[in-house]
Amino acid sequence: QTQGWLATTSPGVHVIQLASAKEAAQAAVLLGELNAHPHPQPLRVLHGLSQGRPAWMILAGEYPNRAEALAALQTLSGQTSGSPFLRTVGKMRAVVLPTGS
């Protein structure tokens, strides 16, 4: 589902990267923890490069512009471990890796 969304969504759409994990099992645990608290929806998991290394990235929300994405990001302050940050769909397309599915 995430691959299809990534392929068809406008490159200027913003998302919030909540977390990343090196292994799929770690990502599943993180996703479970994140689902226990309110976060922007939808939550998506994408396999790609994070800081140049393969990782499973957990993305939240879908915003038509940076201002709306920043407002949503500010509401997350203190709600998540780590440092959530903004990404665009266009940038995500550049880092996506095949999942084999």
C-alpha cells in the first residue's frame, strides 16, 4: 500500500518521519508503540535509506504544504522518543528500496 501511495502522490506532499529501525521486526515494535498514542494519520512504513543506510521508516500524516506539516509536527513535541522531522514525497521516492513484495 505504501509503495502505491508513494508512486501516485504529489512530490510536494509532506509527511512526518516519526522513527526508523534497521530491521522489520524493530519497525513492527515501534509501530505498535506509536499506535498506542494519538499521532497524525495515516501511519505508513517505508523501506528505504535513512542516513545512507537501509532502514524501515515510520511516516505519519499527509500534508499539502510545509506550514501544515510544521503545525502537526509541533503538536508531537514530547509525545515521541527521538526527533520526528519532515520529509516530502519527492525526497522519499529518491530513497525508497524494494521490499521484495
